[in-house]
Amino acid sequence: MFIDIAGETFKIASRAESGAWIISYENPCAPKFVLERELETYTRLEPPAKYLQLIENKTTDGQEKRMNLITELLNDEIYIVDKQRRNQKIKEIAERERTTVKRIQKLYFRHLAGLSLVEKRQKQEKPETKEQKDFAWAIDSFYYSAKKMSLRSTYDLMLLSRYTDTDGYLMENHPSWYCFRHYFYEKNYNKKSRAVISRNGLSDYQRNIRPLFGSAMNWKSKIGAFQIDATQADIYLVSRLDKSAVIGRPNIYMAVDTVTQLIAGIYVGLEAGEHAVISCLTNSAMNKVEFCRQYGIEITKDEWPNVGLPGEIITDKGKEFLGSYMNEIAMKYGIEFESMPPFRPDRKGLVEKAFDLIQQKYKPSLRGKGVIEPDAQERWAVDYRSQAMLTLEDFTKIIIHCVLYLNSCRIIQNCQVEVVTPVASELWKWYESKGRSSVIPINGEQLYQFGLPRKKATLSRKGISNQGLWYVSAEYKKLLMNKKIGENVQIAYDPENVSRIYLINGVEYIPFELASYYKRYTGATQAECQIEKDKSKKSRKELERLDTEGRIRVLQNIQGIIGEAKYTEKGKLDTDTIKSNRRREKA
């Protein structure tokens, strides 16, 4: 049997109870042992054509002669397993047959790998002429360059460098363009990977051209290795508080399990950075039935079955994945990080493909409703911002429905597990039932609170103020027994939902809800609150202007009345006189 390991073909030389001894088919050398559980993850291959041809062909005299040299090694499998005994036996055979140890060893390994013991001699190529050497030099120097010169320019530079005299004139014996071009294509310089790497860069070659072996799902053997990445959705949204206010494009963070392709956690919001990553992990850890119910979507546990933190996170070297919060979470819960090189989306292809599939699902239905088309920012293109009509909550519901389809309905092609329906949720449950899981169980609410940003606030008789909003708690009166009005405290807040803040009291998180006169902001983000407050500020300025004008008008009227009044001398006044005057005035 043949298997594929990282693009190299191996042959199973001998079986054991706990695994197998394998040997490279392409570069035969000493056999190595692999465990049975590792063997299951490798892709099985059909026997190579040369191997089948060798079996069918008759044995030649040369092959028979070489086979006799290693017969003693082939009669006992102990020489595959025990390196010391194998080397000792090879040394004995070499001394007896008056040959070298290296030759016997090479023949033995080639036989174990399934290769012919007689190698065909290759014809020696004719040495290159001076012209051909110049051609090769020019291609290496000018064509294989980041400057991306054309083949004709490469030829011209070769003539300038090698075939001009001291006066700068072209020599009579210079090679023709047709000879140079024929040499280029005859030697397959256009097909060599070096051409792409030198002209477009190694990253482009690895992303778009390099050979692909095996399956991304076979990379890991247990569920719980999540690939995490983020993208900006191709749609503009409006505020839930004011549908005329465009709040921009949301960010989508997603965690995808490597073995099953299950979308384990999502975050849809306006935040980007470490808080958004932790929110995505919080979603992966929580019960998805309760999460979907928050948005009015009823599901069963089987449709989105995962709960808990990943045992391993696979991501790029973005700063949001390498911050202090992430390091603290990794140390606290024992999460391992595997960082991929930057600008290599192919190294975490499952999460990148999940983004593509989700956007392909919602974009056709939302065209003309804020979705960004490829012609954005071109001349005469539509301003897609003006078409926005969905709120962040509406868009989150759409993303949830897309995730539910991908998790519980989409058929996964070339699935290696044949005992269950090839959909992500069923595969997840199968691996979980077999105990092949590295998921870390955890309370999602604790992780959510831990990941919230923190700041200082001041205790007041009205409660706690944050971002211009007041928060109160039923436990506030009891809290003030140990703390004083005006004392500074630390609070945790969620920029994506201003409905609640938490007062951090030691290891305890005490929730504070919005005060009754701010209830209209329930469920809103900080960005939406700021838009609403800016509008209120503008309206307040207009009211203040009216109030000021009214005060000035009163003063003007008072001064006008004073100006018309005249002062008269009163003489001596007493109480009886004033009372008499009062009675006369009333009459």
C-alpha cells in the first residue's frame, strides 16, 4: 500500500500492532515507524505506474543477480525493524560478496520501496556551446528577475552585454532571435517554477501555482483546532436608532474547525481587534440554541452542536491575535497557537472559503440594499452607501442563517469519514462520540466578561456614568455600604451593546443596567449612540438659540416699558398715606 505524506509517496514495508514501517518510494532510505492513528490521517494512493510495470515484467539476469545479494535480508522482517542487526548483516554480506556496504544497503532499500534493482543509464548530454551558455546566463540574469522583462528585452540585453564590440557596434557572429527563443522553449524555461518565483515572488507561487497534495481536513486528527480570521462584509448598514444614518461596513470574525469544516463561532459587529476576536471565541464557547434565540431564531442543538473553547487556534500574525488578552486566555485555559505566515491565506484555506461561501449566499438577495458591487468607486458607479437599509441586527440574522446552512445542510465533497452524512454538524458529533476532541469546556459568560474592555468610572448618587449614559443596579445601595460616593472604580463595558456595564469588584462582575430615561438606547452600539447624541446636540443648540433669543426679547420689552415710565417726586410717606392711596386705587 502507498500513502501520501506532505506531497511525498511512501510504501508500507511492514505492519505492526500499533502502526507500520514505511519507506520513501521516491528517495529510498532507512524505514521509519508511524503510529496507527497517524497512518489513518494520511491519504492512500494508487500504486505508481512504474511499480505495476515492474511487477508485470519478467525478471532479467541483472535483477536476479542483485536479488541474490539481498536474499538473506528479505527472508526476515527483523532487518526492517532492527537497524543494528540490519547494518551488521549488510556488513557480513558485503565482506562475503566482496562488494561495498553502500551497494547492499541501496539494493535492499530500493527493493523495500518497490523500485527496480537495475537502474537504466542515462545518456550523457552534449556539453553546451558558448552561445547556449550565454543564453542560459541571460535568462538567469534578466528574465528571472522581479523587473519582469519580456523575452525579447532579455535577448537585447544579452546582445548588449556579450555581443557588442568596444565601439558599441553589434558583432557579425551574434546569435539570432529565433535561436534564442528556440533554446528558451526547448529547455522549458517557461514552465519552471523558478520563472514564477523570480518574477512574481515566492508568496504568489505558494498561493496560486504550487502543487496541492492531500486534503485540508486531514491536517488535524481531532476536532478543536480552529482556523480564525476576519473580513469586512461587502455591505453598508444603517443605525437601528435612525434608519437615515449609515454606520458603514460591519466586520465578520469567524472560527472554523479544521477537521469538520464546522463554523464554530462568529462575531458580526463594528469592532475590530482583540475584543472582536474574544467575542468570536465567546460565541464558539456558548450554547448556540440560546445565542440564536436572542435573534428570534429557533434551532436544535444538532444544527450547531459545538460548545467550548478550541484546544488550538490557527491564525496569521495579526496584532489582534497576539495581544495581552489573547496571551492571558491562552495561559489560563491551555490553548495552543499556531501562527501562519502573513499574506498566506492558503495556509488557513477553510476559514477563507467559509467567508466566500457566506458572501455568495447573501449578496445576490441583497443587491440594491447596500451590497457593494465590483464597480464600486468607478466613474458613474452607484453610491452603494445610499442604498443601505439593513441594521446590524438584521445583517447578523442573515449571517446566522447562512452559517446554519453551511453547518447542517451543505454536503462536503471527498469526505474521509464514510459512516455518517457528510455535513459539518454530523461529522462534529461523530468525532465527539469517538473521543477525538481537544475542545476545552468553559462558561461562555465568564469568557465574555473577561474579554470586555475596561476603564475607570466614578460612583455617583445617580449611579455610574459611561459614554454619557447612566447605569443603575438593584445592588447599588448594598454596594455603597463598602464604597463611598465619588470613589473611583473599574468597570467593563461592551462597545457593541450599551445596554449593560459591569462593575468589577475583586473577581466579581456586578451588572448595571441602563437608567430608565436612557432605555431607548437598549441594544444599540456605541457608534449608534454617538450618532444619536450628535443629532440631539444639534437639536439642543437650536433650542438654546431660541431660549437665548427669548431672554433677550424679555429684556428688550422690560427696557422699553422702563423708558416710557416717568419719575415723580413723592414727598414724605407713611403707612396710613400708602393705605389710603391703595383704597383709592382699588376703587
